[in-house]
Amino acid sequence: MKQIALYGKGGIGKSTTSANLSAALADTGLDIMQIGCDPKHDSTRMLMHGTWIPTVLDLVREKGDERISADQVVFKGYRGIRCVEAGGPEPGVGCAGRGIIATFQLLERLDALHGDVIVYDVLGDVVCGGFAMPMREGYAQEIYLVTSGELMSLYAANNICKAIARLSRRVRSKCALGGVICNSANIAEENVLVEEFARRINSRLIAYVPRDRIVQVAEINRQTVIEYAPDSAQAGVYRALAAGVLEITNTDLTIPTPLEMDELESLALEFV
Amino acid sequence: MNLNPSHLNLSRYEGCTITGALAVSAFIPDALTVVHGPAGCAHHNLSLLHATLLQQDRLFLPPVFSTGLREPDIIFGGEDALQRTIERALERKPRAVCVISTCIAETIGDDTDAVCGRDWGVPVIHLHSSGFLGGSFNEGFVNALKRIAGLVPPAETRDGGINIVGEKNLEFEVEENFEEVARLLGVLDLDVNVRFVRNETVDDISRFSAGCLNILREPALDPIGRHFQEAFAQPYLSGFPVGLQGTREFLRAVGEACGSAADEAIAAEESLQDELSAEFADLDGEAISLSPFGFQCPEFSLLSEVAEAIGLRIDPEGTEIPVPFGAPVGTAGIRRMLHQWRRFLHA
């Protein structure tokens, strides 16, 4: 079983990338599970054809965690992809990070974490220990950073590198960086910039996803690009990403070397 | 001896803020306490209170409610649990509710002030008690006194007598110490107004501002003294009387603060103190050494002052005498201490 997590700045396209990656992986006949780890709970919606599935934490709130079964939190979407949304508290109260921890413990207890590939789609910033949960306890062993060439997006990706580097110092840590996915913001020479960023943090660019209107059109039609326009060029990009992820083996994983802020800024300056 | 409120000194300056807050709120008989946190926070601190008092042969178990926070409350916020628990407490018709917040409630950002601030019909007072923000038993205690001062309305007159502030409700000789202070005030023809807070009702507490002088239990409560000085223009004395000379000076200071002559009272107290040397004449010429129990500070002039007055020698070879846990209060406190010394010397 391969367990991967996508991290990146909020709004950068993690959920779109995750859903299309899951769909492309499922197309190859693999058994896929996608877990949305964001209180906004919009990770799996395109895989579920627009349906907002009940979140694990909604159910915990309503029933208490003793009376929840796996079929109440795991929903089958496109090509049988098993979708889970962690959910979270109402914005502004409680502790969403603890919610992620509770969700993982519940899924573990329900024996729900299985398949050929599990894709964890995680909130933009690793704001606390709870949001590092997918990286801990041997859950996701490969982390992929989703970023554009914008400075603040690289900054967020760099922060996640700090979390990976920190966690990797723990004795039983199994998580490392699989690679960087560039989700284009239509910046000139963006792929070169992100490739250079990846190199400097001791990683590699594994896919360049261009900006394409088809992504928005598919979304309006409540589908992934893979499902809505399988013959499109963009679908091909996602299939290539899936192939790239499947090719990554343990020996390709790296412990990232995060940059200092001034290094990051001078890198961005080189490409202005 | 614990006159120096340094952090190395004593458990009072360590420990949990909740215990400090509870050592205040539990002593308002017609108020109820809610501990906003996991059940263990209430249980453990109440047990500590109970066990401490039981050791002094005082059976006391005040009603304390817990919001009993569990993981879902942490994830989704604990304010609903707090609301339900306050409602449950109000069913018992208390005159006030003290809400003691805990580490976890502060960590997840529960707006305890907002819940307490609703119109409950009676005062619901938030005592901030998250230990991770720093602080100890003493900070919990002092903060609780400050917050409960919110129950006190301003007064128009200052004819209510003397307020006693911050008695150590958990100390062994709490009543004896109060009685000694009350006796000394009586010699000056002064009465006690409010014991803030020891077994006074919410109504009693509201008379606090009519007091003409606040006497603090110990100098560590100076922030509270200043607080009341600003709020109600009440002067304060920093501590209970300690030592032979200290007790006479206490009488003078109280007399000055209240505008009454103290010379006669001081003379009477001095002859009372002189009687001690006659009463303990059998100790004259004996040698004692002061044992600090490993953590109490033996450099305390009070003890050598008393030893000198009785004719005791302080000598490393002398009979080992434990340094008292708290400084004896007034002449009566010294007399009790001397009784104890006699038991050690004649053991």
C-alpha cells in the first residue's frame, strides 16, 4: 500500500490535483482511497459528482465516536474511489487539529485505511501538530508539495518542508518528500523556477500542470477532468502525474532542506 | 520559613493555579464553583483541598461542578458544555457561580468570558486559571480574589471596620491566626468588617467596600492591596503581625491608619509579651538549632528574636527545632510556637 499526502498553500489547487490524481490512478485499475483533511471538506466533491459527503467529525458530533461504522464515513465515488472527509468544528471555535487526530484514530479503529494507494489531501499550512498527523505515525510516507511559482506559494511549500524535516528527525518517522508538483499560475518560466526551487530543497519536480480552462468546465459539471474530458490534454497531464507518482520508490524519497526567507526571495527575484 | 515569596520557596509558589482559585471560591458558602475542563481537573484539585483540610481534622467538601470536557468538546469547542454546566449549577440556586477555566479551555480558545457574561440572573465570575500561561497556586489564589472583588459595589461610607484579605484557607492555624488579629484589633477598639474570602456570603462580601482598612494575610498579596486601594481608596497593611516587635509595630500601623491612638495598646501588648519569658522560664539557657527541613529558609530574625527573649541559645549542637512552616502570627502565635519548642527540648 502506497500512502501519499499532498500539501500546499490554500487555494493553490491541492483538491483539484488530488481528485484528478486519484481518478487517474483509479483508471489504471488500482484500489484508491482519498481522505480530505481540511475543515472545508471540499476535497472529494468532484469524485462524488458534486455531493457533499457527511464528514467524520459531523458524525462524531451527532452520534459520538462509539456508534460510527465504516460505511457511514466512507463513500464510493468515481471508479469506486473510497472518499472520506475529516471535516472539523465550526469556523472560529474548538480545535481542528485535534479533529484530524481524532479522525485518523477513528479510521484506524474502523479498519478503513486500506487500498493500493491512499491519497491524503491536507489543509494548506501545517498550522499545528494535528495537521501534521498525516505525516506522522506512518500514515503518509510520501509527501508531495503542490505549488505555483508565486512567492507566497513557494513560501508555504517551504514551510511544509520544515515540518517534514522536523518530523523526519523522529526515530520512527517514515515520512519523506516525494516531489514537487507545479500547478501553474501562468507565470513566465514558472516550470523552470519551480524546478529550481525543488532542486534547492533537495527534491525534484515531478509534474508541471498548466493552467487550462477545462479544469473549471469540469468543475462546473461536478466532475474531475479525467472523467469529464478523458481525451483532453489536461487529462493526459494528470495521467502522467499519476504515472510519475507510481514510479516513485523509497529510494527516490528525500529529506528536504528548507530555504531561508532571503534565499527564497532571491530565487524568486531571479525569475522576475 | 515562608516570608520570602520566591519560586524556590514553597509549594504555595508552585502547584496549579486551579488549586489556588478553588482555595478562594470554595469558601463562599452560597456560591458554587464550576471547573471548565476535563473531569480530572476538578477531581484532582478538589481532592487536594479535601485531603489538606482532612489532615487538619476539618471535614470539608464543597460542591464543585465539572464541565467534564471530552475529545469532541475539544474539537468542536467547549462553550456548550460550559453553558450546560452553569445551568446545572444554577438549579441549586446559588447566589453566585465561580467558573475556573483550565489549560485546555484556554488552548482551544473557548470564550469563557463571553459565556460567563450572559445574563444569568446571578453573578457568574470567570477565574482565569490556565497554568500553562504561567503562575502557580499563588497566582490562582490572587487572581481569584481580584475577580471576586467584582462582587463588591462602591460604598459611600468607610465606617465598616477592618477587612481581612486573603486568609490562607488551607493553612493549619487559619482560625487561630484570624482570632489573634481580631484580638489585636479589639485592643484598639476596632472590629472586623469582612473576611475576604473566608466563609462569607455573597451579601457579606458586598459590604467589603465599607471597610476603612485592608489587612493582607501576607506581603505576596500586595497586588490585591493595591487593587483595592485604587478601586475603593482603602489603605492596606501588607501582612499579619509577625514577631514580638513586629506585633507591636502592627498595632501602631493599624492605629495610624485608623486615626486612633495605639500607645496604650502597645504597652499592654508588651507586658503580655513579657509574661512569655516567665511562662517559658524553664527554657532559659537551653540550646537549640533550627532545622530547615531541607527547603525552608532558617535565616529568620523572628526566631532569634524569640530565642533571645526567652534566653535560648542558637547553637549548631543544640536540640533540633523545625523551622515553622508559616511564620507564627502575633503574640499568641509565638506562644504556641514556644509550646512546641518546649516539647522538642523536653522530649
